[in-house]
Amino acid sequence: MKHIAIVTVLVALLTIVTNYFLLSVGLLPVEASTQATIIDKLFNTHFFIISFLFSLISVFMIYSLIVFRNKKGQDEDGKFVTGSTKLEILWTIIPLATVISFSYLGAKSLAETRIINPQAMTINVTASQWAWSFEYPDFEITSNTLYLPVDNQVNLQMTSLDVIHSFWVPEFRVKQDVLPGENLVKELRFTPSIIGDYTLMCAELCGGAHAYMNSPVKVVSEADFQSWVDLESKADDLNPVQKGEKLVKNNGCIGCHTLDGSASVGPTWLGLSGSEKSLMDGEKIIVDDKYLMSSILNPNQDIVQNFSPNIMPSIYADLFSKEELEDIIAFINSLH
Ligand SMILES: [Cu+2]
């Protein structure tokens, strides 16, 4: 009985210490959505159970190793113990009850994170290799930064143009795979609760530049959101270069092309126009508007040396109007 009392005290102490360590080591980033609070409650319960099980096993093991060691000169066989029905019933019922209560807690929390607010703002999210684009149908705005008004539920309607991607902002805790296919729209709802800058990451390995498939997320006050909407809605007054810049940033080109001369999946656009380029078939050309236009419309026609064919999507002929293509080319021409 003395041993059981000592072990119980040791298990309790080690559980508290381990749990304190797990909570203070900063495993989870800040809780920045109402859903995060619900999910972290689950996480914290798990941390506690993990600490308890860890302590239970290691204390029993180490205590037995030390206290019940063979004394010097003691070499007879140990006591022979057959099964204990009492113990076996106990260690079946306790884990079973634990697992069942967790499934209840899990289902309840999942339902809580999915409560629908009919006033939620809808945003259409499009993922592609390797960029995110956000369309706000209420305001006719398309952006490559996800702007969210604080304390308002958003309803993301998400689809992919190519492969499976996954929407994940660690601070919001919720995550949703984004699937390709005409009618495969995936929904994700959450309510950001802390004003600040976050990063959206793709959480599904989706090809060469997957690791760079990040987008800024800005949670702002209601007033700041309104002024952003007003500013973006004036986009019609932009000149062609500014329009082109918006188009390339909103349509994923920057996932593969850089604007600062550094290498990426595709050639950089800095100093592109007017430069001499070697193509894969050995031909040399001077980059002009005509070449740029055909590079965007038929990416597999002229392949730039040292770059791979069949990487740049052939979807832009359908995606852009002639005017938009000219804006894009004006923007590329402005990069010197
Ligand atoms: Cu991705």
C-alpha cells in the first residue's frame, strides 16, 4: 500500500510538470478565430491526458526498476503472478470510456466550429499552382491578399484550377482541402477574432513551388475593411501598367515568375522586354510585345532555354480578354 501511495503522488506531480511544460513551450500559435478557442480546448484536454499517460507509464517503470531491484546475493526466482481479472476489467473500461468521451467531445466541437451565420461574407477562393486568388462577389473585387473584417464570419467557397491544395492559416486552426473540378466547391467558415497580419499556407504538397504558396491575410477593423473596399473599387481609374500588375498578382503568375531578377520556376520578368533570349531549339530572339503575347497564349510554342516546357498553364487564352493581355504586357514592359 505504501508503494501505491508513493507512486500515486509521483504520477500526479509528474503529470502537472509535464502538462505545464507542454502548455508553456508554445506548440500552438495565437488563437485568432472563435473556432481556434474551441479547437484549443480539445488540444489542451489532449495535452493533459498525454501528460497523465506519460507519467503513469514512466513512474511505474522507473519506480519498479529502482525499488524492486534484486538485492546483492538475492538470486531466487521472483514471485509467480497469474492474471488479475479485476485489473483487466479496469484497464479495458477506463480506456474505452476515455476514447468514447473524446469522440463525443470531438463531434461536439466540430459542430460548434461549423455553426453557420447567415450574415457571413462570401469570398470565392481559387487555388492554382502556386498562388491563391480571392474574389469578393459583393464588391466585385479580386485580390491576392485576403482582407477580412474582424469578428465577422467569412464563408469561403473554394476551388482549384489544377491539383489538390489546402487552405490553412495556423492561427485560425481550421483547415480545408481545395479540390479541382467544375462543381467541386469546398466550403470553409471561420470568424477571425484578432486584428493582425497572418499567412495563408498551402498544406497539401502540390508541386515544385508548394513551399512558396503563401498569401498574406490581413484581419482589419470594420472601418479599415470599408476603406480597403472603397480603394479597390476605384480600380477602374488605374492606368494599364497598374491594371496589368493587379492581373498578374491576382492570377498566379507571380507564383512562377519574379519581378526582381531572381530565379524561380519560370524566367524573371525584370528587364525581360527588349532583351535577347535563347530558346530551347537554339534560336535567338529579341523580346517584343508579339513574343510576350504568344508566350502567354501558347506557352509551349517557344520554350526559353534552361526552363521546362509544360509547366506554364495553357489557360490564359480563355482567361483574359485582349485588353487584359495588353495590360499585362504593359506591366512586363515597365519592369526595368
Ligand atoms: Cu498548393
